[in-house]
Amino acid sequence: MADQIIVEANGARIPAIGLGTWQLRDEACFEAVRWGLEAGYRHLDTAAMYENEEPVGQALKASGLDRDAVFVTTKVWPSDVAPGNLERSAEASLKRLGLSQVDLLLIHWPSADVPVADSVRALANARRQGLARHIGISNFSAKLVEQAVAATDEPLVTNQCEYHPYLNQDRVRAAGRRHGMAFTSYCPLGRSGLVGDPTIRAIAEAYERTPAQVILRWHVQQPGTVAIPRSGNRGRIAENLDVFDFALAEDEMQRISALARPDGRRVSPAWALPLDEAA
Ligand code: NDP
């Protein structure tokens, strides 16, 4: 398989395709992560909220890979982002993962109760304590990215947000880029709905690739962009990583980006802060 793209951002080196694990639990999660590492994934995405950090850690250990070879991300749920609680949440995640440090610790969603500056300072403190090599944010709007960056001298390395061809994220992507951050696309396949899109299918046929591979190639071909597709299927796990030996033409990239539509967002929990407000 061709070499993977590594995204460099504020001192972090992040493999451009990671394995998402949301909704994978217990044995199914262990197997998916094991298959992923066997297929060549070197980036795993979990969260305290996914209740699967134990099988993720067990599969990592069972792989026999050097700890330094795999980039592991976990996240702190908004109920736990107050100073003190955040560090405790990170310690509990490490215990479940069986690791002494994660590569990346994210605030999973901005909290409606704890000011961004307080939670980001707690995140920076977790890094200083050695719980995480790098820190970042998730589901932060452009405006909240600015608040987060202003709250600490510690570098934030990514903002993990929903992104796929049906959802334009230009504004929030630009906000992170201004501060040297990567952008991590979650729900990169639009929860698989996009694979039936006629434009994507036509491009996939021309390259003799699958629609999912075309979508993931569109992600990683955008500078500073990481994607974390999830699958519980061994064949699709391998398929989703196999995107580093072809390239889309600029007009194809643009045709795919032009599929964005106003109702493209898939993830907008009622309790979350609005993601679209003006910066
Ligand atoms: P995805 O866009 O990754 O879609 C996952 C779905 O696509 C599954 O139903 C999967 O089914 C299917 N699929 C995977 N590969 C293929 C393929 N090659 N062809 C066709 N269908 C495919 O959605 P997610 O919401 O899971 O997002 C990915 C990850 O992002 C999550 O697992 C999680 O780690 C992270 N995330 C983070 C959030 C945050 O708030 N920070 C929020 C949501 C997600 P099957 O298993 O059968 O292959």
C-alpha cells in the first residue's frame, strides 16, 4: 500500500486516515481495531463517551505494535470539562485504555455551563501533567476556536468536526488554519448516505475505486485535513485506508465540494451549542 499522508500541525504528526470507533463496543470494537491495525491504520479515534476505550486499548496491546507507532485520540465529555474534572476524566480514560499518555486529548463538545477559557486551561493543564502529548477541540464553531486559542499558550492541534461533501465547513476550517491547526473530519462518509450520490459514483467508476474511497480521497487531498471513517466490516476497514495511491483532479475536487447543501448537517444534538453562528 502507498505511504499514508501525515498531517503536521503545531508539532503533532497525525496520520490522515484514522479509524473511527463510535458505536463499536466490546468484541466488535476489539475486532475492528485489530483489523484496522493489521490493515495498516496508525490512528485510532475513541472517546470516554463511546464506552469502548477498554477494547480499543486491548486491541492496541494485542497488535504488538510499538506504542509510538499508533496515534491515539480520546475525548472528554462536556459534563467533565471543568478544571479538575477534565484532568480526572483524562486519567480515567488512560486507565481504561491501558496507556500512560494519549497522543491527542480533545474537548468533545463545548460546554454550555463551563466557559471555554476555563475548559481549555484545564486541557492545557492535562497536557502539562503529561496525560496527553497534544490537545485539541471538537465541535467548536469559528468563534469558539478563537476563544479557545486565546485562552492558552499551549498549541491546539486540531478541531474535529462533522465534514463531508454535503456539508460546507469553509468558515470553521479557515478559523483553525489561521492558527496552524489541522482539521479532523468526523462523519466523513456522511454516515454512508453519500456513497450513493451519482456525482461521486461517476467519479469512482472513472478511477475504478469505490465511492467511499473517492470521498475519503477528497478529504485527505485538502491540505491539513484528517478523516476518521468508522466501519465494523473488515473489508470496508481496509478499503477506507486504501486511498493514498491515486489523486483526484482539481475539477473533480470542486465538483464534489459543490455537492454541499444547506441541510447537509447530520449531527446536531439539541443540547449542543449552535455550530453555525457568525464568527
Ligand atoms: P461515518 O461517516 O464514518 O460512517 C459510518 C457508516 O458508514 C457506518 O454505517 C459504516 O457501516 C459505513 N461505511 C463505512 N465504510 C464504508 C464503505 N467503505 N462503504 C460503504 N459504507 C461504509 O460516520 P461516523 O458518524 O461513525 O463518524 C466517524 C467517526 O467520527 C466516529 O466513529 C467517531 O470516531 C467520530 N465522531 C466524532 C464525533 C464528535 O462529536 N467528535 C461525532 C460523530 C463521530 P459498516 O460498519 O457496516 O461498514
